[in-house]
Amino acid sequence: GAVVSQHPSWVICKSGTSVKIECRSLDFQATTMFWYRQFPKQSLMLMATSNEGSKATYEQGVEKDKFLINHASLTLSTLTVTSAHPEDSSFYICSGKGNIGYGYTFGSGTRLTVV
Amino acid sequence: QQQVKQSPQSLIVQKGGISIINCAYENTAFDYFPWYQQFPGKGPALLIAIRPDVSEKKEGRFTISFNKSAKQFSLHIMDSQPGDSATYFCAASILTGGGNKLTFGTGTQLKVEL
């Protein structure tokens, strides 16, 4: 089946630094990539939607200059958390969707801890 | 209009029992209803999904029941096992010209006891 590889699985960074999270679709072309964040014992909150080659569309309340999303190819999308602060600590998950079939394939998530 | 309501918030079931999780939606434009299973520290994994043109879909021990008129759908886990202990999310999206965003329910923490 479809697989989305997400790296790193966990990262600890210092406050003020930037962190990049990568998601690669291994066996399908992800024309759309969704980025979520999830707090403990809560549901997934959509941050942004990106279509390959286009600028990402951010959900209300999500700072686009802080959470930079790049979807330059059909198999790679990245989320960069810029000038990270402790309140950015969360579980970030990507989800890819191709044109074929209906499924949304989720990555395994990245646990970000900002100290 | 985009909300998906899920209940219960948590559920404890004995091994071998039936786990039932319910969801209700408001937006009649939704045309894809998946259920996801998530273990701690992992991303969600698709369990089973249904389109609104059928009332029930079964895959192994997992069954979705769909009631279009009531705008409700539910997940039934038959013969529940301790390995089924996880968080379950229902979701809905508009696949046809709707931008494809998934709207998630709030989640149900299932614990299957021996």
C-alpha cells in the first residue's frame, strides 16, 4: 500500500532555532500534502494544505511565516518550524493524497520538543 | 457545518466483546468517511472507509454502519482484543471538488481488558 515516510521521528531543539520535518511519498505521487499538529490526548488539527508546485494554504490562526511549507515535488514536502519556542512543542504529522484512489496516507509523525 | 462529533470519549471493553464508536456530521456534502486507528507516538492508520452510497462495509473484525438520513456513522469492532487498545478517530471529507480536507472527530480512547 501507499507509504509516507516522515523524518525525523523525534527532535529536540533549542529555543530560537529552526527545525525541518520531511515527508516523502514512497510509492505514489502526493499531489496534495496536509500538515497537522496534535497535542496530547487531542485530535489532529490541520495546519495547512499544499499542492505540488503551489503555495500552501494555511488554516486560520496558523502563522505562515513561522511554519514554512514546501511542496516542490510530487514525492517530497517539508515543514520548517522557524524560530521555534517551547509552545511549538507538539506532535506534527503529514498526510499525502494522490490523484488515484481516495486514501489519505499519514506519516508516522514527528515529536518536536523545544527547550 | 464542518464539524464531526464523536462519542464516547473513552471506552473500556472486555476481551471478546464488541466496541462501538459513533460519529455524527452536519455537512451533507461530505462523501468520504474513514476511520483511523492511532497508537501512542504514531501517525493515524486507515482502518476502513465508506462512501455514502452504501449503508455498511465490513473488513475482517471492523464494520462501518452508515445512516445517511441521520447523518451518522459508526465503527463496530467485533471480538475486541487487547491489541485493539488505541485511539480511534472518525473523519469526513468532500472528495469531489471539495479540496479534500479531512475533518476529524475528537477521538475515542479504547481500552480492551483481559
